[in-house]
Amino acid sequence: MGVIKTNKWLEDNFYEPTTICAHFQSAFDGDKPQNIYRYLMRFGMYKPSRHSRQAFEKMKEQDTWNKLERIFSKYKKKWKGPDIPIYVFPFQSSWRGEENKSGVSFPDQLFLFIGDVENEKELEALFIHEYHHVCRIHYQKKAIEDYTLLDSIIMEGLAELAVKENCGEAYNATWCYLYDEEEIKQFWETELKEYLHVKKTEEKHDDLLYGYRRYPRLIGYNTGFYLVNSLHSKHKILEKDYFTIKSEDFL
């Protein structure tokens, strides 16, 4: 599998993204390409525009597809990860303010959305984060619908620990350092702790993970990074072992 040559699809149908989405329709249980495109837009897939076309041209100039193929080969071997298709498209620049890249991972496929990325380390950091999710899901042997809020915050924290260990702290997502230790501990005691069991399918899960409604922005993500770093600083567990450790062991 590896990195799919989506650059060819983009050359042929850049201004018709639903036509592009038809290429992987079967991976979404045969859903309509329009629905698939709307879903992927939620995670940063491009909207056709002059700006996104420029982003695509820059991706070609920077040899983005071949770079990501090399990165994939490196971490598939290092982590003994699954061989999955990786779909690469331009990033929707107006999606999340200052962000310039994003991705979304599934047990059997991965999507990366690339904007104004300055260097290969940025690409590597994005790939590490998303592919780490794929590998942890693979090794945990747990149905996605059974994942809880605790599973989700630990998964996000572990992905950024992998970024920190392989690329350096400078390449961590900004949400890793949004809150200090006292703020995290206070929110843990007053809000998070009693909802760790809620399933991924429940509304409360996303409220606390992403910081929707009255909750602090990305508080679940930030707390996961704090918990994972706390354990790592005490025990120095091998990177490959983080794929199999249960979420409860981080508490």
C-alpha cells in the first residue's frame, strides 16, 4: 500500500473533489462521494480555490509524496506497523486559524492534509502523530466503538510523545502546552475524572476531548499529553511498548 499517488487524481480533477473521493468510496462502506468529502473537510481536506491550488503546486515542487513514502517506510519498519493506504491532499487553509496541516486516521487507512509546511521534519511530525494512532489501534485489538474518553486522551498524548522523541519538542502541537500542571490537575479533579468511561460515540466524549461548549479548548488532548509524559519521565518505557500498554496503566 503506502502513499497513494493522489497527485495524479489532483491533476485530473482538482476542482472536483467529490470525483476524487470516489476513488476510495469502498473504504467508507460505499458511502456517497459527497458525504465522504464533507466528512474529510471536517478534518482539513482542501476546498478548491486559488490558494489551495498553489498549495498543491508547492507540494509537487517539494516532492511531498516521495518524502512521505520514505517516512512511512521508516516508521512501518521501526514500529512494525500495518501496511495501509495513505492519501495526501492539500490543506484547507481557513480550517483552523494558525494551523498549516492536519490529518485523520482510521484502523486501515490514513489521510494527510498539507499546507504551507516549511520542512520535512514538519511532515514527519504530522505523519508520526497520525500513524501512531493507526499502530496503537492495531496493537490494542479493541473495537473502535468500545474506545472511551480515557483511551482517546491517552492515544493523543502518546502520539505527541512519539513526535517529541523522534522530532524534538519544537515539533509538538501547540495544544501540548496550553495549560500548566495546576490547571490540568484542577480540571482533572472537577471534570475529567468522572467521565473517563464515556464511550467515543457519546456526546460528552467529544466535549471533553476537544473542549467544546463550556470546557477549555483541547483540554482532553492536553491532559493526555501530561499523563503520558508523567509516566514516561518516571519509567522510560520503550517506544514500541506504548502500543500495547493499556490506557488505565497511565493513571
